[in-house]
Amino acid sequence: MLVSPEKLEQLLVEPGHVKKDDFDLARQEAKGKNIPLDRLLVDKGVIVDENIGRIIADAAGYSFIDLKKATIADISDKLLDYIPEVVAYSQKAIIFEESNETVKLATYKPDNYEFIKHLEKKIAKTVEVYYATEFDIDVALKRYKGDLRKEVENILEEMKKGVAKGEQNTIKLVDLIMEYAHTNMASDVHIEPLSEFAVVRFRVDGVLHKVAEYPKTMHDRIVSRIKILSRLRTDERAAAQDGRFDYKAMGTDIDVRVSIMPVTEGENVVMRLLMQRGRRFTITDLGLLESDMKKLRSSARKPWGMILVVGPTGSGKTTTLYAVLQMLNQPGVNIMTIEDPVEYNIEGVQQTQVNEKKGITFPKGLRSIVRQDPDVIMVGEIRDEETVNMAVNSAMTGHLVLSTLHANDASTTFPRLLEMGVEPFLVASSVNVTIAQRLVRNICEECRESYFLSEDDLAMINEETAFANNIKQIAGKDDLSKVRFYRGKGCRFCNNTGYSGRTAIFEVLEVNEEMRSMVIDKVSSDVINKKAIENGMSSMVHDGITKALMGVTTLDEVMKSARY
């Protein structure tokens, strides 16, 4: 590490960037696990990667480079060739720009003068050294990775030549799939058997992409390897099985949840990758509008009641709850959770994993938690009548309860709770705020461009009168042809999709006395929604259009995701 732990404490704790207790805990853990303290602080969500990078670089007298914002996509093969892959990984260094006489080197080890001298001699150019965080370097070094299709073809070619045994190739192929899934920041891996071959697909930013295929004859061995890793029965092929295993890729621990389902052509495998760094959102990172942020903070400060996050599967509900938990996670607060699965371990929070084989279900776990003197309780999901009644009772007896629910929008939360058998007066008394959300893809920052709607676009949008009126109102223009929007042209950085990463669009319904009366009277969700908007709630479509006008996402993504 470029600066000592003592110096880092001086740089971070004294100015108030990091709390002393958080720093001391991280320092002790970093020493025990023999990992860099600065990276651990970021991994734990104590400080943002870019902020600690700038502080360390400034203290050590180096220029800082944020490679996420630099043109990583423009790092050409020629620049990569200056430093061999093995050396680049060991030295944590990559050349990101060059001119006739100089090259710019981003490195986590800028004081490695011997390596820098050797590099200058090798390429006969002056090396300008920039400090980059270890995580940034790891992301940039992914540019060395080739194409998974080519790697699979190489393995198949080796098999034909008899260079390696089938078992070795099976292990190698599964490792390649996991490594490339991590490299491409995939949330899910699908391995699907077809009639003559099997297809590997990655879900990236919510969209499935085919990345490779292999002969059907290899499929049973691939599935068996995954079953062995997941400790599932290899001789069971007629029943569905669920399991999990841990995998380490490029220094990152990945929790892999496995689902295997028999289909007509064999066994279908879906693996969900839970990477802890991907869950490190603070409440300010969620992308809430300022007015919605105030509502959420206000509700989270209340000593009792419920905060419910609603939306379909895969809409980021749990990530939002984790962000709220991190805000509430203080030394004087006892926070306990019951989850399925525990997606991210939060230091200082007592988290329990649902395990039906051991008798730990949501209702039973919640019943035990309330005996543990909690201040805040998080229930991963409200699925049944018993869980919802216990959650409501906990919220009414002095606990702040956070949970998720499947509902279309914020106002639909109330009839959903009533359908699950909760008395109207209890719903009205217990719910503080309900948040509905959907995930939309971010425009790639590397290739973002502005544009005006074409005649075809205008015709399509004008057919959706409510949507068109929303745009006019938010943009403050009656002529949609004069409203500027944004999109991604497509580049190497985003694999020519025009998108990179995802964000959420929200609607936050704060329950006031008027809303409580409507809930008690069992008023329809449409009426509640209309009244909430009259009282100042920004609907999901309003939030989405606002973000489209800001250049965060595209109009297409909003139209696909939000009700209007």
C-alpha cells in the first residue's frame, strides 16, 4: 500500500472522511486477512473508491486518474502490448494513453521505480505515472481478456487433438465461464441444453446475451461439475435442485446461487452471481430525487413503523433496503435481518439466512428475532399471511421494519396487504412509506450523444397521450420536437449496446393522515395513486422522464419500464 495504515488514519479519520470505529475495525480485519486496508474500506462501503484514491494520491504526491471515467474503451491492443498481461496483473499497472514522446501509466504501485525505469527503457518513451485504485486497475485489466467463444473453441480443439483429458477440460470450461461472467459483470449465467449443442448466456444490465456454445456431448459433464461445486446429487437428473458455492475471481469473492431444472433436452442451469462490491450502495447512490430522499430519510428516522419496497423480481428492491440499513447502522442501534439469501454481509448487522431444512423460515425467524431486542428488523420478503401479520405487529410494537413485497406500484401496496389478511386499520397505522421501483439501463458515458426526436419517434410518443403530456410538463415545452434527449451510439466499452450499468426509477409514497383514512375505507389503488400525485408524489414515469432528460437513461428504457 502506498501509505502506511497510520498515515491513512491521519488522512481519513482526522478530517472526518471515515469514523474512527469503522477505521479501526477495518484495520484489524485487513491485518487478519492480509489484504490492503484502503481496498477493504471501500469494500465495506465506508468510503467511496474515487474519494480515497484522490486522498492517497494527493498525500503521496502523484496525479490521480479515475479509470472508470477515463476512456478505458480506447485502451488499444497496442497499449496493452507494451506490458505483458502477467506483468500487468502482478504490477497492477496499465498504459492508458500515449503520445509521440510519452505514455501515461495508471498504477496502484506508483513508487515501483525499478519497474517504471525498465518500462521506459523498453518502450523508449517517458512514462508519466498516475495513481489509480486497485479496483480501478482490476477493471481496466479486464481489457486483456479475449473472447469466451474463442477460449471455448480452443478447449474443443485440444479435446479433438487429445491434448488434455475430458475432466480437465470440463473443469477449465466451468472456470472460464465463471471468470468471464465476473469480467463482464453478469448478474446471471444461463447454461441451456438444445438439441445438438448447449448455449451459454450472460445476463448483463438486465439483458441476456449469448456468449458461447459447446457440443451437447459435453453438457452432462458440465452440469455434473457444477453439481459437485454446489454439493448437489450428481445422480439426480429428474428433479429440480438448488444449491450454492463460493468462487474467487480476480481477488473478488463471489457467492454463486445455483438452480438446476430438468427440461426436455437435459438439465437447464441458472447461476446467480452475488458480488459483494455490487451491493455497496449508500442511500445517496440510489438515484432518488431530492424530494424522495427527504421522505425516505424522514421515515427511516422514525422509531417504529414499516418501510416497504415493492416491484417485480430483479428490480433492485433488496439493494435499496441494504442502502437504508447502512444509513441506520450505528453503534447504538441493534439491527437484525432474516433473508433468503443473505446477499451482502454488513458489519454490525446480525443477519440470518432462511434455511427451511433447519426450520428457519421467514415467520419462525421473525418470531425469534423479536425476542432479540432489535431496534430495526429487515424481512427479506413478505410472502405469506403469517409473515405479514408478524411484520405488522412488530412495526406496531416499537420496531422499525423494512421489507419487500411484490406489487406493481406504490399505491398497490395497500390492497396487496389487505388481500393477505391484514386489517385495514393495522395497515394504515403501521406503514410509514412505500417505495416502488424498476431498473433501467444507464446510457454509456463513453459514447453518449444528444439528439432530437425523429418524426417516427414523435408519432409513436404522441400516440401515448399521457406519456407525451408528462414529457411536455417536465421539459417545460409544448413542442416535443424541440426537447433534447440522450442515447448511446455504441462503442467498445459498452459492447456496442449504448448502455453500461443500471439505475432505478422510483416513486415514493409517504403515508399521511389523508392516506390512512383512504386505506381504512379500502379506497382503490388508482384513487390513492391520484391523491398521492396531487400531494406531491413523483410517479415512476415522472422520475424516469426526468432522468432521461438528464442523460442518465433513454426514453425507450422509461417507456418499457414505467406505467403511464
